[in-house]
Amino acid sequence: MSNAFEVNFDGLVGPTHNYSGLSYGNVASTGNQNAASNPKLAAKQGLAKMKALHDLGFKQGVLAPHERPDVASLRLLGFGGTDAQVIARAAKEAPAILAAATSASCMWTANAATVSPSGDTADGRVHFTPANLNNKFHRSIEHPTTRRILQAMFADESRFAVHPALPAQMHFGDEGAANHTRFCHEYDGAGVEFFVFGAAAFDSRYPKPARFPARQTLEACQAVARLHGLKEEGVVYAQQDPDTIDAGVFHNDVISVGNRNVLFHHEKSFLHQAEVLAELDRKLAAAGGNFIAIEVPEAEVTVEEAVKSYLFNSQLLSKPDGKMIIVVPEECRNIERVWAYLQKMSSAGGPIDEVRVFDLKQSMQNGGGPACLRLRVALSAAEIAAVNPNVMMSDALFGTLNAWVDRHYRDRLSPDDLADPQLLVECRTALDELSGILKLGSVYPFQLV
């Protein structure tokens, strides 16, 4: 039996969690713009999910939030003076830019990086490429800190390689693991890495969505595959259906989710869907796996219902008996047809036989469900032993982090509050303490005074 695991590293929601409606193409994000948020509740909802999965026996870790507002980025845009003056001037002259620099979007760690396990890579190491997230300013400023945090978590260079992000240019727009899934028979064996893109930057033969941007390019997917040393027989590229992007499916993980040998997806996920599934089946069979595709028909769950419920922005987790749990947000239970489909699927004798529901409303209102909140990393037992142990969830860490949230987080944040310079002080004080708890070293560039 394999001695390897898929570890989920969830993003810890940051103290500046707010609803600024920054993510054009993400219907939930723009639909809740300017509502008041509750950062304390958001962080605790995320921690509750982490602890619940840990208690079920799954390997669970934590990814730390970033410093916000990002005063360094504001200074690059010409806002000068003390930190407080920078924030005040940005609030007066460019409130939308201040909102972007204050976003807590790094909580959605499915966009933190693309990860290739050691069983797939040419040098036998686990490879990480932080996503440049070039399509949105508020996310494009994340990757330098993301890389430092990943290096602090996966510091053993004999086992882990943490690359720089791809060039920060639209031709290589990269959104990380939100558009990447890996299929395998065992987590430490050879697998098939599935890269999904919205458009091609250099090849006009590929169609593009008309309404919303295609955030991931084919060229970015190919570059990551090269950086990670992946073999052609272990890679499949597929294009999202442009009409589905225009319906609000801004990432592939809003319309499909995979785990081990199972792909749970909508009828309208990919262009040339039959050919894509056939290639996945053929290549996984060559790697020793038996590919299973569970396709949800439009007649049972529409794309619109999938976007509203985040049915596919779920987690598939393998149980010891070989069956899988699907982790979904509470919104799935609130849409009758979606909930009926989940009940039918889980009782049909297929690979997914259990549904777990979590309240993640604070994240969901900004357009991020269970899958958005986690970065999946397949690791052998020896590789897990080389991970910074302080970031791994435990009863003690859960209690410590909840107490930390209680000390440092507000329970209400309105758009007007983003102009408060005290918010930066609160964030830095919290992160300084968190860095000590998680033993992250000098990942944050600020110094408390």
C-alpha cells in the first residue's frame, strides 16, 4: 500500500477581508461589492473547515496571509509620505486602488501556485510555481510573498523546488492550481497533470470568451510543465468552453474538480470534451490508473446553478476504503436541484459516496468556495516529514490560531474602514505574531516600530 498522501494547505483568511468587488468575471465577487464583511468570522469559518478535515484523518496544513494594505505597491504608484500618509492619499485620490492593495485575496490558495508531485517530475522533487495572477492587479502583487511563504514551508531543496512566477505579462497569465488537476493511481506514483486554459496568447486558432477575460493562457500552462520537468505522456491540455467562462466560470475549479482517478465535471466544462476525456483515459491507463469521469448534465444542473452553488468548487477527498467524500459549501444545500443531484450521486454506488457541507459564507460572498481555499500537495511520508511542522494542523494549532484571530481581527469591515491607517498596524502586529507561531522566519518585509 502506498505511503503517500494529498495534503491540503488552506489559506488563513487575513485581517483585511473585505468586499470590494475587484474580480471582474467572478459573479459573486462583483455582486456583493461594498457590503460590510466580518474578517473574524471569515477566519474562523476557514479554520473550522481545516480542523474538521484534520479530525476526519486528512492531512491538513495552513498557508499564512499577506501584509495588507500593500503599502510598497502603493508607493510604486506614486503615493508618498509615511505609511499613514500613503494610505490617506490613496483613499482620497484613488480609492479603488487602495481597495485593491488591501484585498485579502491570498486566502484563496488554489491560486497560490501550481504543484507537481515528485512522481511526475524529471528530478524527483516536488515543484511549485507561484501564480503571477496577472489578470487582476490586486492578485498580481501576491506572488513575491507567496514564494517566500512556500520557501519557508518547503525549505529542503533536496526535496522541493520553489520557482519564481512566470513573467508578469498577459501572454503568460497564470492562475495556479485553480486551473490544474492531477490524476493518479497512487499519490506517490506517476500521474497525469491536467492543465486547463481559457485562451491562447500566440495562436489565433483558439476561440476566446466574448464577455469576461480568459485568465489562464495555454502558453502559461506549457511553461509550467517545462519548468517542472513533466513528460509529454503525463500531461493533458484542455480549453475551457468560452461560453462557460462568459457565464461566470472564471476558473476551471468552478466547473470541475478531480482527485486520484476521478473527474467530477459539468457537461459544458471543456471544448471538445469527448476528446479531452478520451486523452485523460488513455494517458492515465498508461500510468496504471483507471480514469472515471462523472459528468453532470445541463438538464440536471445548469451552468448558472453550478456558479450560484459552487457545486464544483468542492473538494474530493479519498477515504481509507477507496471511496471519496465531496466537501461542498452550504449554498449547495440551498439550491434544490443541486442538492437533489448530490443526494442521487452519493447514493448511486459510485466513487463519491459521502457529502460534507460547510458554512463558508464569508468566503463565498467574495466568490471563493472550499476548493478556492486550499492548495493540494501530494507528498510521500518522507516529504511530509521535511515540511515545516509548525504549519500542519493539530488540536493545539487550532486553539492557538483561534485565540490569535480573537486578539487581532475586527468583526466588521466596511469600505470606508479601508482608509483607516490603524488597519495596517493591526495587520502587521497580527502577522508578526503569526510568523512566530508558524516559524516562517523573515517572510514579511515590514518591521514593527
